[in-house]
Amino acid sequence: MGEKAGLQPQRIGTPASAVAFDASCGLAMESVAPKAAQATTPARFAQPASPPAPRRAGLVLAVLCFVYVLNFLDRQLFSILAKPIQDSLHISDGALGLIGGLYFAVFYCFISLPVGWIADRSNRVLVLSLACAIWSGATMACGVAANYPQLAAARMTVGFGEAGGVPPSYALISDYFPSGRRGTALGIYNLGPPIGAMLGIAFGASLAAMYSWRMAFVVLGAVGLVAAVLIRVLVREPLRGGLDADSVRTQARLESGLASFKDTIVMFFSRPTLVLAAFASGVTQIVTYGAGNFTTLLLMREKAMTLHEVAVYSSLVVGIAMSAGIFVSGHVVDRLTRRSKRAYALVPAASLSLAILPYLGFVWAPSWQLALVFLAGPFFLNYFYLSSSVTLVQEEVRPDQRVMSGALLLLVMNLIGMGVGPTFVGQMSDYFHAAHPHHSLSLAFYSLVPFYVLAILLFLWLARVLGKEQTKEGLS
């Protein structure tokens, strides 16, 4: 039997998607069963726990998705209201990119590590609820910021809170849905960004047009505080690893204690598949966050779109195309990975290759109407990587390492994508402004194309590594 670093050996014939691990589940069992009995229990007699009732699992997924919608709505709101914020506080494109990119990403990414470690050892529902309350309060603070430093401090605090939102949710979903259904469940959960983007555009632009950009932040923050209470009321903490493969759960019972903070970090960065998935996704996010943070500004400044038109037409295009892409990607990943693990990488590589031409068409389009037609393409195709990478990481690590591993995935992805993308586009726009004052933002968008190519190459590299691993597993 072959053995990967940081993983227990899997049985011959066990699909890779069914392999997940849980030392914490083993600790719970030790309290009711003698260790000697455990040592002699054959792996084939240890059965996974029954899945939660479909209604209960569906309710939890709906609540978690709603919270993710609020999480992403806040980020989208900042980019949607970029122009009125700039006009009010006199902020340049470069300064705006730093707030929405590097400053936010540093807090979001590095706080996610200790939060993930704590969540792996405590009540994940409580961690999520507290995080939601923190970022919602900070969102309200954005609405009362009187100058650039105050706005930057509020956005960094939002990043601090949002760091505790997604990783615990990934782990909770993995313990509510068994292997084989996780890709679809995570795909549904990842509808949070497109729904949040759509609502952010419609809600934010409408409120800003009727009242002010400040009112939009205050109202959104208040809704988030209510959601923090609903999490505690409606979501129950599930058994860690209760739905995982029987042989692995038995092996996990023999583990002595939970994985340490250091062990999980070493495991993650010693696995080529996990590192490549994180870096490929991060480079993809340079495009998605870089373009996403300035799309509305480009439409309004260079294609003559108004806030009212943004609220109606742009929100529909973004919401429908992005939602469809993420939903379809979850089904595609679940279906194709049953045949080969390489699909975790080939699916996003193919989708990104198809996205380049409509992306160029969007930037080139002389009118906002034609630009929106082209924009549907990249918004549908750009996000296939998300379901692929998240599902791969959740399937490949032990359950007591899932929150932390999800946090590490987000650390790399967002530090690269969120940290570099908006900052890069903002700085490039400022650079081109002297020579091309009317089209500097379009030129900055064109400069993102090489990152498409780099992301595709990294996913193809990941496909090759996954293929070699699958071959070795078949021979072991």
C-alpha cells in the first residue's frame, strides 16, 4: 500500500473522492470504546454515519450560502460604489485598488490561519457567527468613514472578520454532505459570490442613486448582524468526519490527538497537488478580483453607463452568468472526477481558455450594451476553478485538518489574487493615465491577459501531477 505524506493509506479500489480523514471523530469514539477493542476492529466493519436528513442538510446549506452572499455582497459593494466613493473622498484608482486589494487581503489572509486552527478544535458554528458579526459591524463603519485612513481601517477590519467566514463553512458542508455529493453542495455554496455580486450591483447602485453610498454600507451591515444571530439558531455543529470512508475513519481512531497547527501547514505545503491548486487558483483570482473590482468603474467611466443602468442590466448579466457558471461547474466536477482526478485541473484549464476571447471583447466593446454581451462569457467561465480547487482540497485532507486546509487554500489564493489583482489594475490605470487619460482603465484590463495564460499553464501542470498520483494509487 502506498502512503502519501500526511495521509493514511487508502484501500485498493477506494475512489480518491471518498478518502477523507478525521482524528477528532476517533477521539469521540474513544470515550465509549476501549482502545484494545479499537486496535482489533477490522476497517471493513467501521461504517460511516448516516447522512443528516436532507431537509436539515439543505437548510444548513441555505443558511451558509446566505451568509456567503452577505460576505461577497460587501466586497462587491465597495467596487460598485467606487465612483461615488472616489468623488466623495477624492481617492485615485491606485489608492482604491490598495484598499480593495492589498490592505484587505493582508488581514483577510493571515487572520484566516489562526481562525482555521481554532475552528478545527472548537465549535465551527460559533466561529462563523462571531466572524459574521465582526465584518458586519465593520461594514457599517465604512459607511461613516470621513476620510481615506478611516475607510482603509474599516476595510481592513472587514477583512479580519471575513477571514472566519468561508473556511468553517467549507468544513461544515463536508460534514453535512457525503463524498460524491460534496462537489455539488460546495458548488451551490459557491453561488454566494454571484448572488452577492448581483445583489451588490442592484442594491448598492440603487441605494447610492436614491440616497448615498454611505447608506448602502450601513444597511448591509445591519442585515449581517441579524444573520450572525440566525447562524447560532439554525445551524448545528455536526460530527467531524462522520460521513467519511469507513477504513479511513477507523484509521483515524488510532491517531493520538488532533493535528497540530504546524503539522497541518507542513502537510499542506508538502503536497504538490494542494500547492499547485492553490497557486493556480490564486493566479486566476488576479484576473477575477482585478477585473471585478473595476468592472463597474470601467462601464461608467469609459462606456457611459449610469448608476441606474448598472443597477438593472449589469446586475442581471453578472448574477445570471456567474451563478450558472459556478452551479454547472459543481456538477461537471462531480461527474468527471469519478472517471479521473485529473478533471479537478482540466476543467478549470478548459474554462479559462474559453474565457479569454469574450474577455477581450468586453474590454474592446465601444458601448456598454455590447460590453455586457461579451461580459457574460468571462463571468460564466472564470469561476470553474473554484468548485474544482475547493473540492479537491476538502477531499484530500483529514477532516480535523479541513478548516485549516481551507484557510491555507484561501490564504494563498487571496494573497495572490486579492492582494495583487485590484492593486495591479489600479496602479496600471494610474500609470497609463498620463498618456491615455480617457482609456487608462481599459489598458489596465488588457494587461491582465497574461495572467489567464499563466493560470491555464499551472492547471495543466496540476493535471499532470494528479495523473501521476492516480497511476501510483492504481499500482499500490
